[in-house]
Amino acid sequence: MSGESVIKHLDEVVDDFARTVPFFYEPLTRGRAITFVEQHRLNTRQRNTVLKLRVATNCPDWEVRTNILKGCTQEAIADSEYGGGKAHWEILQELGTYIDLELSEIQAAEPLKSTRLCWLAWDSLMSNTHWLEGLIANTCAERVNVPGYGLGLVREKGWFGMERERWRQLFSLTDEQLDFFSLHTEADIEHSDLGWNTVAKHATNLGMEDAVVEACRLNLVVWGQYLQGIADYGDLRD
Ligand SMILES: [Fe+2]
Ligand SMILES: [Fe+2]
């Protein structure tokens, strides 16, 4: 398999995920939105201070390793490029306050059982695996924020581009208040390109073509479960 055809396979796997996750196509509700803010704030912090760093540790390529750290820094500490100096989870908790949640309430939220299970599953896919498989684990879900996968508005604007539209409609928010979603279209092109370009460059030489495609598929299975956990708890809340 050439680098190009590995990318084609990865794109197919992401497209299949983007077409079949119910969360993307079922209506957004207040309960689901609140649960998304609480869980995704925690999830972003866990992934970018624990899980993705395990991949960086295993990565022998200095440039790739430091680029992983750069992405994690934007998510977990401060993003001066796309986020006005704030970490992405901070911008997400602000979004929560625009839908009338108390900051203290958001900060007190615990991970759902489903979220905890996903962290364990991702840990097994990111901690002791080959760095190229880990890199796909780091970047495959951010790829869905890039337009061109899935159906309808998801395909046209990317997952978070679609979220931006439905959050605007449900809560009558301004462009500025919806910044969490807009910043990701740009930031995640950069974050996910790191995975896609590196795989194109190294997968064939390392004989990892099938392994990275399978890693992508498995990681997205876990992402599907994570989002279903948010949907189910959100529906209970509603
Ligand atoms: Fe982010
Ligand atoms: Fe990102």
C-alpha cells in the first residue's frame, strides 16, 4: 500500500464513522448540550494531559513529538493562535455559562461511567502501542471536524461546524459565544494534518499500513461509545 492509499483508507474509515454516529444526526437537546459541556471539558483535559502525551513519549521523530506537545498545549494550557490565549476546555466551560449553567456546576461534574470506560479503552490503544498507531488515535476524531466526511451539514462544515449551527439555533447564541466550535475547524485541520501527513510519510516504510487503518477504526468505535454515553445521559436529563 502506498502512503496515498493508506490515507484513502483512513478517510474511508472516518467517513464511515461520520455517517453512522447517531449523535450527529439526532436532534440536539438541552440535556445533551449540558452533558456535552461537562463531559467534553473533562475528556479534553484527560486526552491532552495524559493520553496524547503517552503517544508523544513513544514517538522517535523529534518534529512530530514536539508538534503533538504543541497541540496538547493549545488544548490544555493556552491557545494564542486560535483561542485568544485560552485553553480549549476553558472556552468550552464559557460556552456552558452562555446556556445558563453555573461555572461551579460545570466544574463539579464527574466523568460518566461511559466516559471512564472510554478513557480505559483509549489508554489501551494509546499507551503501549506503536507511535504511528498512537498518532492516529490522537488525531482521528479531530479529523471529523474537517469538512468532507459524513452527510449533510457534517460533510459541509465538519462536526463542530454543524454543532455551531445547531447550538446557535437551540440557544440563540452569537458568533462570539460559539467560538468553541469555530476555532476547531482551523485548529483541527492543523492537529489532524499532523496525523494524516505523518502516516502518509511513514506507514509504508514501517510496514504499518493495515495497522494504522485498524487503529483508526478501533479508536473511532470508542469515540462512538463516548458520544452515545453523552446522548443517553442527556436524554435522561431531558
Ligand atoms: Fe480543542
Ligand atoms: Fe484539536
